[in-house]
Amino acid sequence: MTNLLIQNARMVNEGREFTGDLRIRGQRIAAIAPHLFTRADEKVLDLKGRWLFPGVIDAQVHFREPGFPHKGDLSSEPAAAVAGGVTSYLEMPNTKPPVLDNDALEDKYHRATGRSRANFGFYFGTSNDNLEAIKRIDPKSTPGLKIFMGASTGNMLVDDPAILNAIFSHTPVPIITHCEDTPMIDAEMAKARAIYGDHIPIDLHGEIRSREACIKSTRLAISLAKKHSTPLHVLHISTAEELELFAPGPLSGKQITAETCVHFLHFARNDYFRLGNFIKCNPAIKEASDRAAILRAIAEDRIDVLATDHAPHTFAEKQQPYDKAASGLPLVQDFLVVALQKVRDGHFSLPHLIQKICHNPALRFGIQERGFLREGFFADLAIVEPNGGTNVTRDRVLSKCGWSPFEGEHFNAKVSATFVNGELAYDGANLVGTPQGQRLRFSR
């Protein structure tokens, strides 16, 4: 059992920054105070003013198991997560097989148990023919129900209006949506093929998977949520226009919430010329003006949650021609340091960031006893050296795919330790111990 006193920490929690001590007893935070006396049975870790955050909760990841072991699995990707200060994740259902019934959901929990270094929750998926399984969801078993609104992987496209209405009407858990309109995307792809044949330029990705396709689908999801009074969380907002569809202000009391991803804060269309398919993702990275609008939306609380949409593909899969190259980026290991750079650049405050990546994911999905520095909560913690420096090189990447879109970049902050359920999981250079991740519990 861990008995540890963390001293002289610069804690960031619930809108405040303050210096103090935090005691871990076993898996839990036992005490937080300006000064705690050392006990004979505990070790002491003096942070000397380094930051101490609640462990990051990444509310949108694709860890690829089951079905795609060459891309990632429930051992490799959680390892990358804890190396980046992420202590819990919510993973998407478009695996092989997809999570379209309770047996598939429980299989993923079984696979993660004893192997995942971070805590885990798994979304339930939708198709045009699993409505009865959706009605039988145990609300405590999953953070939400994922719908691909007009764009999908595999058998998970829901395009029947009657089924969509029934799902929004009967779901026992919040709906989580990927919003892009497939017919509009297909039409733009056909236009590009007519002009360029098999040599479509990568910088057209944001025009093929267009802002209009995003806006149309997001409007549809919001209209259905309002019609049925359904809790709705719209994923990976990528356009300035979509932001206007969401109300500014605190999360509390919102029926409809919005999420964006760290790559939309960092990259813009000009980066396609440098990085090509290595920043190809769905929805697409768009213009610098969209990036600026998204950064403002975080500051004004139109965006409620910041996540990654971590979606690893092999280096070879990314080197294919544009129309064959896989969409998705490995992001979880550098999520926190990239987001902290946006704080350093003055886009939003540090407490504001912690709200988006720790507090709000816990609140939005009802995650029990995590996401905050609170006595009695699980000791999921990230320790960060503000000026420790992170140089992103391929040899440090822990995701199975073995590459990062941030390669060659420098970020000022460094994750110097991660604790999961009170145990040291990462010491700033190496993974430590055995996997300590637990199944997340949802209050509903």
C-alpha cells in the first residue's frame, strides 16, 4: 500500500492555483493542506513548486483492440497515455468486432483488466439494427452511446431517420456523436477525382471532408437532442461555424455539450504541406481561422471538453496516396504538454485547461471519484515540470505505431511523474511497476 506525502506542490484544481501538500494512503488522496506533518510510515516527495494536477481524463481515444493489433492495443496505448499524464480514458466502439451489444462491451473490459496502465471506460456503439440492445444498456456500464452521424467505420453508420429518432428517444445514457455528412463528402471526393485522378493533393482534405458536411450533421444531432431532450456531447469540433451552435458558459446545467481535440489547437491547413497524411484525420484539420476560433471557444466555455481522438495507424499506412492513407493521429502521449503550450501562449488560463481535461470529463460522463484533487478521491495525479522541456522524437514514442505528428517539435513543459490509483506508473523517463488501471464507475 502506498503511503506517500507530496510536499510543496503547486496544485491546480477547481479554478484555483495554490501551494501545499497532498497525502496518499493506499489508492486514495487522504489529505490536502497548506502543510502536512510527515508520518513515520510514509515516504516524502518534495515537488519544490512543480505543478500537481488531477490525472488527465482523455474522453475520446481509439486503442484498436480488438481487431487491429498491428496499430495498437489495450497494453501499448495506455502505456503511452500514462507517460503523458493521462490516467483515465474513454475508448470508442469501432473496433472489430464493434461494440454493438453487452457481450462485446464486457469483452473489452475483460481485455483491459490487468493490462491497462490507465483506468478505462468503453463506449457502446450504434448501427441501424441494434436498437433493442441499446434499450437494454446498463447506464452504469458505459460513459455513453456513440453514433456516427453520417460518417462511419465498418457497420456503424446510422443513416435511417426513423432509427435515429428511436435511438435519441430511448437511449439510457448520453449520446456521443461524430458529425460529418457522408453524401456531401462523397460528392466532394468525386469532384477531386475528376480533376486530379489518383493524385489528389492532401491539402484538399479539409475541402473534401468539408465544413459544410460538419455543420449539416452537427445541426441534425442538435435538433434531435432538443426534440427528445436527450443529453448530447458532440465530438471533435473543427469549424468556427459549428461553435456558434453551442452556448458559452459553465458545464453545469447544459444538455448539449461540445468537445474539440488537441490537434485542432495546434495544426492548420498550411501544415499539410509539411506533414501530409501524417495529419490526415476525420473530421479534417481546417484553416488557421478555425484554429483561432476554437482556441477562443475554449476560453469562453463554448467548448466544454478537450480530448485527443488518439487513433494510431502504422507509418506504412500513412505513406499511401491521399485517398488510400488511413485517417487518424497518435496523440495521447503528448496531449498534456501540447495543451500546456497553449496556456503558455496566452490562449486560456491553466485552471481553465484543467477544467477541460480533468474536471469536465468526469462531470459530463459521471465518472466516480476521479478528475479532481479531493480528499477521498482516487490518487490519479500528474506531476509536471513547467520548464522541463519535451523534445518529441520517434525513439520516445510508446504507441505501437511508433511515430508522432509532433516529431521535431519542442514543448516547454515535461511530465515528470504519473500516479494511477496511488501507485507510481511513470517516473518521467520510464514506465514503473505493473498495470494498475481500473474499470471506471459511472454515477447514474
